[in-house]
Amino acid sequence: MSAMSPVRLQATEAADQPTVTPALERLYRGFEEELLVPLWTEIGDLMPVNPRSRAVPHRWEWGSLLRLAEQAGEIVPVGRGGERRAIALANPSLGGRPFATPTLWAAIQYLMPGEDAPEHRHTQHAFRFVVEGSGVWTVVGGDPVPMNRGDFLPQAGWNWHAHHNATEQPMAWIDGLDIPLQYLTEAQFFEPGRDELSHAERTTPERSRSERLWGHPGLRPLGAPAPSPGSPLLSYKWEFTDRALTDQLALEEQGYGGTVEPGHAAVRYANPHDGSDVLPTIRAELHRVVRGAETAPVRETGSSVYQVFDGSGVVTVGDHSWSVTRGDLFVVPSWEPLSVRSEAGATDSDSGALDLFRFSDAPVFAALHLHRTQKDS
Amino acid sequence: MSAMSPVRLQATEAADQPTVTPALERLYRGFEEELLVPLWTEIGDLMPVNPRSRAVPHRWEWGSLLRLAEQAGEIVPVGRGGERRAIALANPSLGGRPFATPTLWAAIQYLMPGEDAPEHRHTQHAFRFVVEGSGVWTVVGGDPVPMNRGDFLPQAGWNWHAHHNATEQPMAWIDGLDIPLQYLTEAQFFEPGRDELSHAERTTPERSRSERLWGHPGLRPLGAPAPSPGSPLLSYKWEFTDRALTDQLALEEQGYGGTVEPGHAAVRYANPHDGSDVLPTIRAELHRVVRGAETAPVRETGSSVYQVFDGSGVVTVGDHSWSVTRGDLFVVPSWEPLSVRSEAGATDSDSGALDLFRFSDAPVFAALHLHRTQKDS
Amino acid sequence: MSAMSPVRLQATEAADQPTVTPALERLYRGFEEELLVPLWTEIGDLMPVNPRSRAVPHRWEWGSLLRLAEQAGEIVPVGRGGERRAIALANPSLGGRPFATPTLWAAIQYLMPGEDAPEHRHTQHAFRFVVEGSGVWTVVGGDPVPMNRGDFLPQAGWNWHAHHNATEQPMAWIDGLDIPLQYLTEAQFFEPGRDELSHAERTTPERSRSERLWGHPGLRPLGAPAPSPGSPLLSYKWEFTDRALTDQLALEEQGYGGTVEPGHAAVRYANPHDGSDVLPTIRAELHRVVRGAETAPVRETGSSVYQVFDGSGVVTVGDHSWSVTRGDLFVVPSWEPLSVRSEAGATDSDSGALDLFRFSDAPVFAALHLHRTQKDS
Amino acid sequence: MSAMSPVRLQATEAADQPTVTPALERLYRGFEEELLVPLWTEIGDLMPVNPRSRAVPHRWEWGSLLRLAEQAGEIVPVGRGGERRAIALANPSLGGRPFATPTLWAAIQYLMPGEDAPEHRHTQHAFRFVVEGSGVWTVVGGDPVPMNRGDFLPQAGWNWHAHHNATEQPMAWIDGLDIPLQYLTEAQFFEPGRDELSHAERTTPERSRSERLWGHPGLRPLGAPAPSPGSPLLSYKWEFTDRALTDQLALEEQGYGGTVEPGHAAVRYANPHDGSDVLPTIRAELHRVVRGAETAPVRETGSSVYQVFDGSGVVTVGDHSWSVTRGDLFVVPSWEPLSVRSEAGATDSDSGALDLFRFSDAPVFAALHLHRTQKDS
């Protein structure tokens, strides 16, 4: 019965629609009964001239996030059920779902002193990025990886992982995952792990074993086969990222280029095994814009989430513009032009550059031959 | 104001949820206000142990589709606005949207005698498959490609294309596209083309130029560079598909294997340039199950749409089971086990095999390292 | 002792050489003693401005080859020791070694009525091409493959293979291998096989099983995994090659291009599994030049061997020029310009095109990023 | 005339050869006349059961090489003609040619105080490795790259390069190239460059621009496209190599593996752009064997050259065995088993490990599907 069908078709008098007649109404009732929808009522939404994102540009202030995470730390236990004390950004126009963009999940995760987040694994590709704090170790496949300000920790799908806070301080960081993409494409598997980590896994080394094997520039360990998919290097320490950006800007100053555009240095986190993106579905980068510089507006298919790692500035995404400062997060929907200006914030006297951590779904678009970029002039 | 927020959080007394307290309620109101959603209320839906598709298995009967398409042919004009007289399958549990599965579009397209479907191009990857009829030519990049029963015509994104019916008969066929995937990931571009095809484009050759260049087994034309992405071969004629399946079954009979399993032959349509899938986001295959044979149940991540090309049988997808006959379509959601039995239909005395055309989103899953298969025993 | 050293250094008074002094002579004796050679005496030979091949252009007449092969058929047995009755082209300037070019082996192979060439396998990649005759089956991995005029039969390294002549006529064909390349790089393994083929392997089907699985345009058998390396298709029958070339020339005539240059059609034999060259070290092509047409001179790094499959013409390679007719073979050394003119031969009234089979070491150059082409104007 | 033919065929009475008869002799004269060689007289040499290298294992003592290079420094000018003061290892069984192995060139290069080696470029892929000394800068594509003990400097074909010695000391290092391979396959191009470097190119920075862009672990510069082929990183400094090896041995000691075998750490120099070998035809590695450890014998297709970077030990290659110490070079022909024992040398009291630099033609074998390894038990 059409009355029960989820399909609802409304004949309208719009110029590009068929003339409303009793025959058309009968046809539409027939479509509803047979679970059919004609292209002509949907094409404008489904096949737009340019991507028109269902997501909107939005900014979250770090202060508010952190304050709520702290409250959650006090009243919500970590453990089976929730598994993680993670609080996700919900794009205002995505129906209240915990989707920062249609494909990306971004959350603040919070661990209290002495707490463990239990071991599990899932097909969702994930990473952590630390805007402040230290004291937590992520244990990936038995390898404890320290987390400190500026570190980027990728973790490809289906690796066992847990976290433990070895200090007397709580710690917060951001998690990025492809949860929405895998939710939409329906590719997810999940498995809970052991109840407790071993003694060796609860050690707190300064460098993970993955870094000792894979963290040397241009050098591949002959005795350690690279896992697939995703990067075998489990931490990209801030020390190296900072130095790479400093080097690029120095080269530019000396007249040799090396930056993306004047005053704008950037590195991509890469898989040392094959140079590809660190995760099959997520690209991650760190951008540095020197004080006073402004980036040219760029549109890109696919969406991004940014977090201000340091400095202050003004970000413009399409029709939106915000002042941002350390820790603030914002999203750039597909094909919305983005431009960034680095400038001293209202409340700080910081003279440094604006450092922006970025992650996006670009590898998905590249793999499917759907990636496009356009510089707006 | 939380009152305006799309986020709605309901504290519940479930065993795996935090204890409901005034503090928790305040926390949830804070989350709503700041557009945040905690993982612990969502993990069961977002990160299931196995993929739990929002789509359900469903079958559409060809007779009903064709009848409605014929009615549409009489009362709905082809042209600017609708561009195509295409009527899409709407999976019963996907909210009435024209999505056969979360990633795939499947529609019946219908063209009246002498009609043209106007030229356009889009990033969505598409194909046509002809279950019956003939008389229409698809013009892809200026190359008229005939359409006849059993032919498979891939057409990678961003190629100009139009259709013209050169006969005195209407014609119907099915279209497959990745419209839902590109809708969800927001990658779409669309451009209308010229108002009329040239005289040369309205010719009706028996073979397209693409077939004359690329349709010879194992032979690559040195003077014709392959376009990217997608197959340079614009038609896979039934004659060859049928012969390949016949050959496989003959080899099996002679004791040499070559089939997928006993009584089950299958070919994948492949890009002759590099052996990859014909389209970056769509895999297409033709399966033949001999009368009396039954395929072993298989689960796969990702979803598929099938059309019965010939013969009759019984299809079981998860808890659903249907008798199917020529032209019927059905969908297999992610991770639902599928099994097919070939048997004579109620109304026919056909002694032949059950031929099933299939298309799926498998290349997406393969590219993102998310493909899994499981044989249920 | 220097007297025993293979190194011999001669100080000379040439302008680009060090002044001859007693000190230099002492130095050279020291080099000889320690097995050292200075770059300055060798650079002209080792690092020329352009490749200067040690091979020279040369043509072999088919009539003479065939006559000698027939004589060998009468007096030289096939069997252990020789394994094959194969007689190889020896480039005049490669020291009398059986090397058609520095990397390629080309031989005429001859099998008497009822004879078998014993089973063996080797890492050398090989193929057969049939300029005339029929009646022999090559058995590759248990699959009997018929050989008829115009067929191209690739066979990647390390596959077991044997031949048997099932007719009452002797048969000849050409073999191409990468024997010189593997000799120079020292990569060879060889293993003798069983003494006799099984009854099933001595059958004489018209199509090999490989053709029944892989010989359908753009269709991949789902139940038959592709071996690696090299093509899973063991015969490229003349019927398809001829049709592909005919199609290209017809397209050109209709104004659609598709040929390499006017009057010059060409196909490359490709691996249907991935579109790559049929063999990891050998590229094979069939070129058709219509009567009266002439190809533009082209230089290429790497070397080629050609055989006239049909027609007559004049071939120019560097400073050499020959009339060629059916069966004649010639070699094109690295960077020598080649041009071909199709014209009626002195002794025939053939009105057809000049068909040239070609094989080369191009995949080696492509894989090592050493491939260059230059059109001489 | 057969008398002039380079082909010489000798009928013999060997068991696997045709019976010597007048007919056979006539046949052989016919072969000679027509420039043909039968397989049956050559198969044992051309198609051996295992690779039998024309090269032999050999060791060169660094002291002797350096002494002769110093003498060459005094009496042989660098400059047009020689271009480089490079003195190459000549394998004793390769006819006195400057070929360390059939595919690899290894030379000691020597530059006097203030000298320049002129700019040129060539298709041969090259690298430098510094066993001792410092003070020379290699200028690759305008980028001055310092050379110090332990540094590895790859330089892919067709890049402009020159050297200048900025100090008051002479300096020596080793060059590795694929000169023999390109000589045999005839792929070489060479072009002389400018007569003098610019002022900027004669600067002496501590780090090259390539290192500042590409020398950060796992980080790719977004503004600097990678050249192709070969590594964009022009120096792999000893500091990082040493640390990587130290890390591997520490992991092994802590029970986590990471080494190739007990007491044997190793890294491969990798292209940071795609993880491939640093050069299309040359693989380079650094192996560290702790004092007292011995590596298991391994055979590999393809050949290698080793240089002792530090420590002492005993090397066994097939039937040869030598004591080696800092700077000594030795070659391992194809399929000869190699084993290394680390032990204190006769003349030193060094307590450290044996560090071995290695380069090989393995990428060639991998690209052509000809790579094989075998552990002898």
C-alpha cells in the first residue's frame, strides 16, 4: 500500500517539472507503491552543478570543549559500554549526529589520572593529535606510544589499542576517525579486547618501538616488515614537524621557495613505507602561516577539520569568518573556499606564527578519482 | 541556545550508560549548547560488531517497473529539468530517497521513439545494462554506441553523453550510478551540454569506435591513448559475455575448473587498459548458475544490486527469500549473506541457466582497504 | 703480479689524456696490479653522448633460415642436451654469440612430424610467433596451445612447457627470449621436466584453456586467478590481431584517427590481467603499413627484432637499407632510426599491406626509467 | 663468406651433441655463413641450472686504493676529457673492464684541495658514499650537498652535478653507478655542463636544501614536488643511519626483535617520496654486525659491492674468504653465498661492531620479476 511507503512524491507546478494532471498523480502513486523515485524530482539536490555540502562551516572554541570534557571526566566513567570518554563535534546541519563533516569524526577525548581506556579494535581508521598536555600512552599492538603536545599518532583500522594515563594529571587530546564514512558505506567491524594490559604494555618509554624502527629519515628497517594498511610509524613527534616547517620558511627567506605560498609552510604526515597518506581514508597536515600572511582562497572537493595548534588569526570559510586561537576547531565543507590570516589575537601578545593542524578525507577522493582543487582569484 | 540545537541527548538508565543525575543532565545540556555528542550514547549504532545496514534486502518486479516506465513515457517529457526519464529504486528503509543501497543508484530509463535524452556530463560514474530491447544509441564523447539485449555500457564520470532512439519502438534499460556515494561524500559536478547532437553523432553504427579500438582480446591500440579514469571500452557486447560463460562451464565439465564454484560461472567487466574495474566506484559482473545449482552463501562488505538477465530461480538474502525471473531486480545490503538457486520459474518452461547481472561498490571498499568477504558454512 | 692481471692500460698522447710520463706509467702499472681502471681512459666508450650500440643493423632472409632449419631437422635430434632444435640469429658485431641484440634472443625452431621437444622450465621469458605452418601444440603448465600462422604465444618464465608435432608435416616458427639479458645480469635458473607428457597434454584442441578463460575482450574470469608474472593468455590468435588492425585503418579512413600515423596501424599484445606488457622483459607488437605508406623515422632506447609477417617493402635502419619480404627478420639496435616503406616486392604481385611483427626490450627500459623516444624530422 | 663470419662452430663428440658427420659440418658452415648459432652448442653456458657468474668474488684493500688515488691526484688533472678523477674496480674475470660486477661500477674518486670536478649529467644513476674525510660539496641541480664520513648521497640519472673541494685537504670517497648495466643495455646519454658553478653553488652549507625539505622523518613538504625518478633526498647523513642501527640493536636486546637476525641490524636507504629504492637500478643498505656475531649464508640473484665502513671481520663469499677492515671493498657475484663474521682485526683493538655499506642491482631484478633469495642451511 502506498500509504505505508516511505516514498512520498509531490507533483508541483515548477517550470522544470511535468504538468500536474490526474495521470501524473496516478503515476506518482504507482511509484510510491512500487518504491520508485523519478530522477526529475531529485536531480537538483542529487546532481548539483557544484558540490553543495549538507554540512556548514562551523567553529568550536577549545575553552568550552575542554570545560565540558573536564566535567565529563568527573561524572562519566570510562569503560565497557562507552569504551572511551570521547565527545564529538556535531556539525549544526547534519541532524544532530556526531559528524563534524559528512565523512569525518572529530572528538575531544579526556582521561583522568590513573585511568585506562579499555583495549579494542575496529575497522575505523583513527589518529590522535595533542594540542596540550602529556602523560598518556596509547598502546597500539602492544607498543606503548607517548603523547605530548604537537604529536600526531595515526592508527590504522583493525589494530588493537588502549590508552593509559600514567600521571597525576588529567589529559585531553583530539581524536579523528572516519566513523561517518564507514557508517555511510557500512564497512564497520568492532571487537573488544583484553580487560587489562600486560605489565610491559604499561611501561612509559619516551619513544615507541615503531619510532625506533621507522622514525629515521629515509631509512627502512630491513628486519621489520611494514604492516598494511596505514603507516607503521605510530608517532610523528612535534620536534620534527616544527623543524620541517622552520626549514621551509628559512628556505623561502633565502630565496629558494619550498613553501606552499609566501609565508605559508606545510607538511603532510606520510607513510614512511610507501609515501602514501598515513591512513587509507584520512590525510593529515600541519600548516604554518607567518604573522601577517594570508593564504589564497582555495576550494577542494571533500571536507576538512582544522585545529589551531598555536598562534591566532582569522579564518574565512565561504560566508563565515571567525577569530581563532589555540585549540579552536573548525570545519571546511566540500567546495567551500578557505582562507586564513595570521594575526595577533585579542587577548594575547603572541608574536609567533599561526600553526594549523588539518585532517581531511582527501585520500578517499584521490582513490576514487574525484579529487578537484580550485584557486579562487 | 540549547533549545535551537540540532543535538538532542537523552540520558537513560541503560546498563552501559552513565548514571542519570542532575550533573549528567547539565552536562548533556552543555553538549547540546556547544554542538557536541558523546561517543557513549552512539557507539552501538556507529561502531557495530559487524556492519548492520540501514538498507534492507528488497526485490522489484520487472513487470511493474516496466509498466510504470511506459506510463511515464506517455506523460513525462524528456528534457531540460529532468534531463532523463529515469525512475530509481528506493530502498524501503532509506527514508524514501532514490537510493537502492547507501552507495548505489539503480533506475529504469525509458526513451520513446525518436526521442533524444539531452547531452550533459557529471562526475557520477554510470553505466547502462540492457535486459531487453534495442534501438537506442548512447553517444559518449561523440561516439555513438548501440544498445542491445545483454550489452553492458560503462561511462566514467565527466564524459559528455546523450542518448537517441533511432527506431519506432520505445526502449527501456537500467542505469547504474554512484549517485548516493557522491551525494554522501559531496563530490558532484554537473554540466549541461549542447542542445543538439551533430549529424555524425546521430548515425547508428553496429559497433562504436571504442569497440573497434579496444574490443579485441588482449590487444591495445598503439595510436589511441586510454582515457582516465574508467574503461576506454564503451560497450561489452552480450555475444562475448555469453561465450565467456559458456567456455567456463565447458571447462568445468571437462574437469578443468575455471568456474567460481560448481555450476556457477562468472565474469567481471574489466578495463582493458589496466585490468581494473570498469569504473572507479562500481564493479560489474555477470553470473551464470546452471539449472539446479545453488551458490554457497557469501557475505561481503559493501552493497550490490542484481538484475535477472535470463532464467528463473530463488534468491535468499539474509532473512528474505524471493522467486525471481527475467528483469527482476534485488539488492543485497552490506554483510547480508546471499545465496541463489537456479530453477524453472512458475510460468516458464525455460530449461536454461539463471543469468544474473550484478553491480556493486566493491572498488570503493578495495581502494580504502575495507573489503572483506566471508563464506558462511 | 701485473703481468697476470686482466687489466691492460696503455698511456697515450691523446689530447684528453694525461701527459705520458714515467710517473703515469708507474701509476698505470699500479692500477693493473690492484685490478683498477681509471675512468679517463674509458669514458668515451662507457658514457657516450648517445647510445652507440655494439650491435649493428642486420637482416636475415627467411628462405636461407628455413633451408638450414630443414637440414638440421634431418640430422640433429631433438632431446636432452639440446632440448630444442632452435637456431639463433647472431648479430654480426656481437662476437659470434647467439644474440640478435645485446638483450634479445631470436631463433627459428623446427619440429619434425611426430616429434616432441622435451618438457623444461627456465626463468627466461619466452614467446613463439608463427609466420607459417601449423600442427604443433605448445603445452604450457599442462595446457595444450595450438600454433597457427599469425598466432603469438607468450610464456612467462618458470612455467613448465613442451612442444609436440601432431601432424605429418614438419613445422617452423620463431622463438623470442630474453636470454642475453638474463645472461648479462646473471638471473637464470633452469630445470628439466618429465620425460613424457600425459595423454591429456597430448590432445590437440583448437583453443587452449587459457584462451577459453582469458580470451574474451574486457572480461575477467572470476574463478581463475591470474598467474604472475606475465600474461595468463597463452595465445593471441591471428584472427583477432588482423581484425584489430583492419578496424584501425577503417577508422582512419572514416576520419576518426586511431592509427599511429597515416597508413600505419599497430597493436601491442597486452596482459589482460593488468594491461601490462605480455612479458616482464619483452614487448610485442604487430604493425601494419598500407601499400605505399612510409613510417616516420623514430629512434628508441633499447633494441628490437622484426619479422615480416606479410607483404613486402623497404626497411631503413640507420645507414642500412634492405628489401624485405615474408619471413625476413631484421634487428634495430638502440637509438638507430628506423623507417619502413610498404611496396610490392620484386617477385610478388601482392597488393596487400606490409605486416611486421616486432618484439623489443622496452619493458626493461620502462621499468628502469631509461626509456626515450625521438622522432627524427 | 663463412671465413669472414664472427660465428665459429666446432662440432664435437660430446655425449649431448649431434654426431659429427660431414652433413653436420656442412650444416655448421651454413650457420656460420648465415650468422646463425644453434642452441644445442650454447645451452649449457646460456641457460645454466643456477646463475653461474662470469664475475668472481674479490676483495680490494682500501690502503692500496687510497695510495694509488693519491698518486693520481698528483699527476692526473681533473677536467674535460676525464671529467672525474675516478678509479674503478675491475673484477678479475670480466676481461679487464672497469666493472666490479656485470652490472655495477664502483670507483674511488679523489679531489685535491680547491679542485672542481666539472658539471655534467648522464642517464647513469649514481651515488657517493664517504668512508672517511670531508670538505667536498656535491652540487646537484644547483643544491650544494656536503660530504662527510658515513654520508650516503644518491643522485638519480640526468641531474646536473659537479663537485668542489672547499678545503685545504684532498678528499676521497667511493662512487657507485650502473654504468655496466647501461653499457650492456645501451641506454646511455651524456651531456657536459657549464664551465663554472655560480657563486651560490659554491657555498658550503651544512645541510643541503634537499635535506631541509625532505630530511624529516615521515614528513612530506607540500610545496616541493618530488622529482622522478630517484630520491629527492640528496644526502642520508651518518648521524641518522647510526641512530637507526643503534635503535634496532637496542630493541633486539630488549626482546622485541627488529633486526634481520641476531646481532645483525640493517637499514635500506629509501626514497621518502614513495618508499622505493633510492635509485631505479641501485639498492643501498648499511649493515651492522655486532662483535662476535656471524650472519647466516644467503644467496641472492644479482650482484653486490660492499665496503667496510667500520670494524673488522671475516667475509666468506662462496669459496673465498678474507679478513677485512675499514675501507676494504669486496664483491658478491650473483648466487654466491655470503656470510660475514664480526671480529677484532689483527692490527686494531677496536671493540665495536662491523659496519658494512652495501649496494646492489636488486631493483633491476625486482622490477623484472627475477629476484630470488635462498638461505643456505
